[in-house]
Amino acid sequence: MTPVVLIAEELAPAAIDVLAHDFDVRHVDGTDRPALLSALSEADAVIVRSATQVDAEAIAAAPRLKVIARAGVGLDNVEVPAATARGVMVVNAPTSNIVSAAEQAVALLLAVARNTASASAALKAGEWKRSRYTGVEIQGKTVGVVGLGRIGVLFAQRIAAFGTRLIAYDPYVQPARAAQLGVRLVGLEELLRESDFISIHLPKTPETVGLIGEKELTLVKPGVRIVNAARGGLIDEQALADAIAEGRVGGAGIDVYSKEPCTASPLFAFDNVVATPHLGASTAEAQDKAGLAVARSVKLALQGEFVPDAVNVQAGGVVAEDVRPLLPLAEKLGKVFTAVAGGVAASVTVEVRGEIVANDVSVLKLAATKGLFTSVVEEQVSYVNAPLLAADRGVTVALTTHAETIDHANLVTVRGALPDGRTVSVSGTTVHTGTRDVIKLTEVDGFDLELGADGILLFFRYADRPGVVGTVGSILGETGVNIAAMQVARRSAGGEALMTLTVDSAIAADLLNSAAESIGAVAASAADLRDEEA
């Protein structure tokens, strides 16, 4: 069945084109609640902007839902905890508006410096009063940047072109990084005292709300002009209005407010305040970028790939290109581990060896955890809820890394302790064939292997003796199951042996058990996720 992508608000045509070739794209008015809930019943993904509410009720109405995508930065209209509990991935477009937001801050700073908005309004009202709207130059002035995140950096780079001196306050940025940007890091009080202009670029958190209030505004350089195009509430609006009224602050450019929509504010009374209705992301380019970003994320999510922009995935963030091929390997090893172990482990360690550990490989632990539970729980297992499933069952999953290599450039091992005291391990690597990366098993519970792991894997553990391979082959052949590859490993002649097969089609549990009984073996199966879904 072709996955259904439900678009609940306007999306750029280019974004729709990303999805149209692989998915059944449907449209609904997200503000029409009954229509939305009805359409969600068949949706595998839903894309919204800010008007559609995707709460617990909406998520419950979508039994097939795998991903919620917000074509924008904020997630106020998405109930993320409810989505996480259901294993539904939530993605947004965190970098789609950063250029637009930085440019809006620059625009506000320029407008405040030159009294552009009030002069324009006066002229349109029939007044020609040039002397009343005399402004100040930016060149040679000190600009204080509060927050050197992605938008703060873009703002600093742009405002530096005006020949300004840049200082910044950000306790999470190293001085060396700031120096690379031509910015001197200072404390907040020093920034307030030295700056001719201040632009705020912080996220809204309990620590940053009210960061600049009445006390801080008594420290500012007389005549300072302040811009906030980041988040409402970072600066106390009433305290700022009082400081402007007293002449301590020479003007302000405000795009965001503590409560929005905002149509009444003490700041609106001043000609030297430029106020805009949260236009930071309101450019055609930002809207298009947001739509394209979430469309690509939805496509990755529905294809079972890792999505860097997922906000409710524990190992979110950019995954190094060298690490990406190991994601399906780690997930496969998790599945094989559970199949060979015959149940859920008490504790698991994901070991990563080789040159790859020079990168952040924490996402491999997440992928292995996803594989551990894919075949043992009824609910959909995803990158989102895999850690929750482990925690609910008291399974601890750890990660260890080792730079030294053993036989392979990179090797991943999933090793776990079972409740009965046994220890089971499975190992594998990837081999690049020129056109794709092939997953190979290199060890299963102490047996050395060298076998491709694509598709469905069958394992038979038995006492080594003649005729076993032929018996298993005959049983599978009689039922139309084709063997793609096979390898036998043994501890010693006549000792314990392990037969590993990859087959082209799913095998029923009763047939697997029948084959095992015929050779006195213990059998297990680890199916590829694609085969299970088919």
C-alpha cells in the first residue's frame, strides 16, 4: 500500500513535488477539525504549518501515523509528548528561516538608527520635517549581539560589513570561536554598558525569559538602540518602554512579543520604536525552504531512514556521512541479537570499533535499540520510541567505542546479558561494492561468519553431523523457499554448529520449527523490516 501524506496547510509546489512520485499526497483544511480527524485515519504522515492543531486527539485518530512535520521552526501546535509515546516522529525545519530572521534584525536596526518608519508615516501624512527625524550612523559604533547561535552569527556577519565593532554575550560559545567571527566575548553587564546597538538572538527558555529587565536597562549606554527579532519575553516590554520614556534608551526595533498576536503594547506609543508583527520568517524564500526541508524529512521517515531534524529522537542532529551506512547495520544486528537470544536481554552494549569512532556514533546505539524491539512488541518501533520501550522493560543500552581495529576497518557488535545469565553477541560490518554498502555478519554468538545479511535470516543451532544441510535445504525447497546464501560454522568436529541462511521469502513459524525438529536444532529467524511490512 502506498503511504499517504496528508497536507493540512499550504505548501510550496516544489515541496509537494518531492513527495508526489513516491506517496499518495492528499489535502485537507487543517482548521476544519472534523475533516482533519477523518483524513488522519488513513495518513502515514501529516504536514502542517501553524494553524493546524496536532494534539493527542488528532494523533489517536491516526493509527498509521509515522511522522508529523511542521513546515516552520516552532512546535507550539504539535503535542510532542503524545507523538513520542506513540512512536510518531516529529520534525520541523529549524534552519529554514535563519537568513530571513537575521535580515529582519538588520532591517530593524537600520530602521531604528534612521527613524525610517516614523519619517515615512509623517511624510505620508503630509509632513516634511527632515530635522525631526535625524538619525545616527552605524559605522564605527559598537554592536552587542546577545546570543551567538546560527542566527546571531548571521546577524554579526552582516552587520560587520557596516564597519562596526562587535561584542557578544553567550556563555556557551568559546572565545576562540567568537574570535574567528571577529567578535569579542564579554559578560552581559559589559555588553550593556558598551553597546551603541544591541540585538538579541537567544532561544526562549526559563533562563532567558526576562533576561533584560528593569535592572539591566539601568546599566545601558545612554541612547542605546535595542532590537529583538528572536523571541518575545526575552526583554521586559514595560521596562523597555519606561527606559525609552526616560531617554535612557534611544529607540527599539521589536518583531516579537511576550503574548502574540499583539495589537496593544506600551512600546507602540513611541515614534522611535519600529514594531512589526513577527515577520522574521515571513519571506517567500523562508516559506519555500521550510516546505522543502520537511518534505525531505517526511520522505526519509517513511522510507525508514534516520531523520536529522527529528525533534523527539534522542540522537537527533547531523549524522556524519561515514556513519550513515552503519545505521542499517546496527539495526540489523539488533534484530539478529533478539532472534538468536530468543528474547529480550537484561542489558545490552553496542560496541563500535575502527576509524569510524572519530565521528559521533551515538546514533548507532539508537539504531541497534530499534532493532532489538522490532520483532518483540506489537506497537510500531521507531527511532522515537525505541529508548522508551527499552526503559519500560528495564533494558539498559550502553555504547562503547574503540579506535583499534580487529580484521575489519569498522566493526559493530551488539552484546547482551540475558536474564538467565547467558551472554550473546552478534557482530557485523559493511562492505562497499561500488554501487552500495552491503551488510555482512562476521560473528554470531561466538561463531565466526562472513555472510551477507540482506533480507530474511534463518539460524539453526545443532550438533554437527552429516546430512543436516541437505535436510534443511530439502524442507525449504519443498515449500518453495529459495536459499540465497548459506554458511555453516562449528566449534569443533561433532560439536555445536550454527547454520545461517538468507532466504528470499518469509517463512512461517510452523515450517521453521518443523525444519528445526527434523535435525534436532534450535531455530530462529530475523526478518528484514521491509519484508515484515510487505
